[in-house]
Amino acid sequence: MVVSVIQSQISTADLNLRPGYSAATLDVEVVNNSDRQASFHIVLAATGADEQETRRWYQITPMTSSKVPPGTRSHYTVNIIDTPLPDFVGLANVTVRIISPELQSEDRHILRLRVEPGIDRVPFKVELNTKSVQDYPGQIVEIGARIHNTSRHTLSVMLSCPGIEAWITQSSPTSLRLRPNRWHNILMVCQIPADLSLCHSQDYPFQILAVDADGHAAAANGTLEVLPMGYFELTAERTDLTIPDTRRWLPDRHTTTTQVEFQLNNQSNLKETLQIRPLAPPGDVARPDKPGRVSASQVTLTPDTVPLEPGQTRSVEANIQVTRPLSGWVRTSLIEIQARSENSFLELRNDTETLQVKVFPIIPRWLQAIAILLLAGGIASLWLFQTYRQHHRQLVSSVQFNGTGSRVISGSSDQTIRQWQVNRRRLRPTGDIIRLDKAVRVLQYRPVDNNQLAAGLENGEIQLWDLLKPPTQEPLTLINPAGQQQGDRDDRVMALAPTTNARYLFSGYGSGQVTQWYIDPDSANRAVDPLQPIRQLFIPELAIYDVAVVDPEDQTLAVAGRYNKLLLWRWPQTDAQNAERVTLSDVQEPSTDRDSSALIPVDYPAGGQDDYITSLATVEQQPYRLATADNQGRITIWDLETCLNDTEPCAVLDQWQPDPDTAIRSIALTADGCYLASASDSGQLTLWPLTRQGRRLTKYLQGESVRQVNTRLNSVDIKALETGLLIVSGADDRRVRLNRVNHLQRICQ
């Protein structure tokens, strides 16, 4: 019988291990049965384990023994702290080897180790098919991976792709059911954005992350490289340069430089540094018929190296310095500026710009001749300015077209009335100036032939002028101030409104008085005596701002003014030669007997003493149509037929308020009612296209801006011609402006 020289014994042949909770402990007893001293050490090996693996999954105390005499018993403790196989769960056979180098012998025991799921164990792992992928912006990238379920149970995991999560398409799986001890293939589909500013050319680290219901997570790391795409571009602000930039025809020996700005544009997804430099030597070209020394050019670029982020545009300033000739012809230098890219992958478009620099001599040969021409031209311009280019010297209070739109009249606080010829898009002064001794408040052409003009003045006078006679004449008719009966000679004329047959003229005053005058069409044969008013309406609390005739028979006058009051005066129902005096309280409510009432109040939004209707406008072809504007920025279009012929309230066709904080100072309508022009205190001149029913077109609910000036507009008039619309305005800056607008949309026709 053979007796082993090593006698060993283990404390148990079955152990349970739950990694992360506690170690599995095994005691080993070894007896030296040899006839000499020997040392022992213990080694554990698991079936199926990689022998090259250096991971420590057990500990032995002591690691090795010193040499012990024959018959000596040694004690060892083995602590198994981790699963012998990576990610293993289940029953594993472990061989316990007791080895003695001196005896060249060993003893073995088989240990059954039952491995249970650990506290930190992840029962699955993720691997990428390829750790690095690359493609261009806008392309679809497929990222392949696989997941191994190392447990004995079916698992459900949620999938995500941190790092490029926003680029993952909906076709990619978001969850996966893992069968036990199986590999599962997955395909994540990534759409790289086509917008170059969202996908710079660089490496984007990402993970394929799997998380189960217990919170265990496993990930595989990879890199998505976005390849460069796009182009760079060089553009010049301008290529035609002159030295000097200004005053080129005057002596200037100090100006020898000019500047131009270049734009470097990065229309790619790649961060790049561009270099910009002049090509040497610059070419200079002189006039072939006047040979001579060309000017030397020196170009300084600031900066000359420009780093560009994707989508960024940066400027480079080029300073060009030349030596200007003292005299001679204009010489031209051709300078080429080139941009270079350190990156050869992308295209650099328009990499070279050629600048044409015209260099003017310090003293031109024709300087004296030009000076003489300038002097003669200055004298002629001064004469023309004094003769023809006459403008108002104070604010313009009233403007109006004649019937054909060929002429404009304007009145001003400078006590003059001027006439203008409509010339394409400009107004040409005719030189016909009517000089008065008081400021002009309002002007009105005679409706029939436009051969006479009524002017309402600051002191309450109304003057009638014959436009067919020289402007140096006396007025055709001088109507006494309307306030003379009340003892007030400074009651200013605020509004004038002639009837369509030019027989009557209505005037409104700041005192609240409305007067009807009879004007004989053949007034040239009458003596220049003050005319007596036919009818008078006096409302002391109501300052009148505008009046207008509003029915086909010229029997009704619209009166507007303070407190947002709008009244309809049926003047034939008022006794002639007697001034009718009423108060605002008398006309607050509509009369029950509408047919017998001379004054009909219109239901207008109520206002205080600082609120007033500023302007009225009527439609020649639709006499019942009336437009109003007030200092609260409100514009209203009315149909007065219902309240004049029936007992119904006046109908509002449309109402809007472009800017509640800005007063509408003046409005005007075309003869067909298709367009309304408004002028505001903010200097905004606006055109409002209307339908046949008197409403704004849906396309132009906010109007069409015609002009914006930095001053208040006081008066506006509009005329529709076959070639377009003419709009004239008068402003606080003493200017009379003409605007020509193409027809926008005339559906009311």
C-alpha cells in the first residue's frame, strides 16, 4: 500500500457564495508525512476558468508555510470573495490543490461552490461591433452592438445612447427582452443633423447603455466621428476703391489711404483658421495714353490670421496706402487679396478678391476749370433756388390737390399760400405765392372749376382768391371774422367745407361756431364788401375742428370737435339770419322726433375735454360715406344713410386704432372711396385700401406705410389717377411732400 507524503483534509466539500455580501470560508489541514522538512501552499482552480486571468477571487491565510518537520500539522484558511468565473451564477467545481515544492508532490480535493447573484452584480454585458464609426452630416449611421444575458433568468432592459441621444431615430429599439445565457444583437440607427451648426466635425463619445428593472446597468463605449463638410468663402465689402474716398476733386495731400472690409465666412462644420494676405507684387495700371510712374501700394491686413468657428463670419480690415502723384491722370492699382486654409479637406470658394483702387492726383490739371464751373453753377443754382425752389418757412397747416391731381396748394403759418406743379414724383414750385398778413389755418379749392380758393386764417377771416389772376392781387372776397358778432376778432377758422355746387361755404371756428355763407359763383362782379352769414350754429362748449357736407342734396353738414362730439346739422331746418345757440346737453341724446330735429348726434365713443375729433373725410361718389379720425388714434368709417333717412343709429362700417398713443391729425379719401390716407403726430403717413363696403382689405388690416418722417404731419390729401395714387402731406418741418404709390388692390372697383 502506497502512503502519500502529503495528508490533507478540507472542512467542507460544499460552499455557498453570494458576492458582495460575505466571503465563503474553507479550512484546510495539511500533515507532513514525509521523512524530511517541507513547505506547503494552496492553489484553487475552477473548471472552465481562464488560466491566464489574474483576477483574485480568493484569499489564503497564510499564503505559504515555512518548512515544517516530518509529522507536523499545518492549518490554512481559504476565503472565496468573488465568483471564480466572470459574471457566473450557479454551481461550479473548484479544485483545491495542496502543493509542496520540496516533496515535488501535491494533494487535491474537489469543492462544489454554489454562486448566487451578488449585490452589485450585473447579470448582462454590452459589446459594440465596432467601437468607432464615422460619416457626414445628414447621413444615417447604423451602430451595431450585442448584449449577453449571463443569468439563468429572462431579463428586460431599456436601451439608450447617451452622448448622441438627440440623433437616435425612432426606428432604434428602446427596450429588449434578453433570454438566459444568450447573445442578442441590436442596431441603433443615428441620423446626423444636416444643419452644419449642430454637428461640428469632431469625435462624439457615446455609449450603448442597457438598464434592467433592478437598476443594473451595463454599457459599451464608442466614438462617432462627424466628417468635415461645407466650404469657406471670402467676400469683399466693395471692390471699387478711390483715394481719397471723398473730396477727390479738391487738393488733399494728406489722404493717402483707404480702407475696405473683407468677410471670411465659415459655412462648414469644421473649426478652421484662415490666413489672408495680399498677393505680391500688386499690379498697377496707368492710362495707356498717359504713361508715367505708377503708385506703389502697401496693404496691411488686420488681423491676417482668423480662427473661425463653424457657421461664424468674421471681418478683416484692409488698409491700403499709396503714394499719390502730384499731378496727372487718375491711375488704377489692381490689388489681389487671397485667403488660404490650413485644411485641405474643404473647398475655399472665391479665395481671391481683386480690388481696383483709383488713385487721384493731389492737384488735378482741370482744377481751375472745375472751380470756374462750380462758381458759375453756384450762382445759377442760387438764382434758381430764389426763383423756383421756394418753400415754406414755418409749419404747413393745409394741403390739397386740384381736381386733376396736376397741382397742389399749401398754406402755412408763415402767412403764405404756395402752389406746386406735380412733376412725376416731385413737386415743383410754380412761383405763384399769395402773401397774407395772418397765418393760414385751412384751404379749400372751389369744387366746380378749381379756379378759386378759400383760405381760413388765424384771426377768423375767410379770403376768396381768384387763381386765374396774378397772386399780387387783392383777395376776390373778404369775409369778416365770424367772431365779430361776439366781439372776438381772434376766433380762428378751423375748417372750411363748400357744397358741391360751390354756392355755399361752411366754416367752423374754435369758439364752437359754425357759419353758412352764400358765395355767388360770379363773385368777380360783386363789390368787395363783407358778406353776411346766412345761418349760424353756436355751441359754446364745443371747439370745432372739422366740418364736411355729407348727403347728396348738400342738406346736411357733419360737425366734429371737442369731447369727441360728432353732430349732423340739417341746416335747412334752422332759421336763416338767426344764430341758433345750443349747448352740448341739448344734443347728448338723439331726439325722439328725428325728422324735426336740426341736430342729430352720432353715437361716437365719449371723451373728455382733451379728446376731440381732428379730421373728417367724405367720398365724392358716395355722399353718405364719412370717415373720422381723432386724437386717440382712432379711425372710423360711417354710413350716415341710416341715421339721416331713418331713425336707426348711424352705421359703423369699420373702426380701427393703429396706435392708441398717437393722434391721427388728418385723413383723406379718394373720390371712389377705395383708399384712405392718414397722417399722424408721429410722422407716419399710412395708406388704407378699402372695399366697396367701406371696410379695410384683410391683406392690409395694418395699412401700408407710405412714409415716416421725424416730425408731426398736419394735413394730408390723396388723389387716384390711372397711373397710380398721389399722396401729398404737410408737416411741422415746413416741408410739403409728394408720394406716388402704385395701386395695391382695388377690389372696391
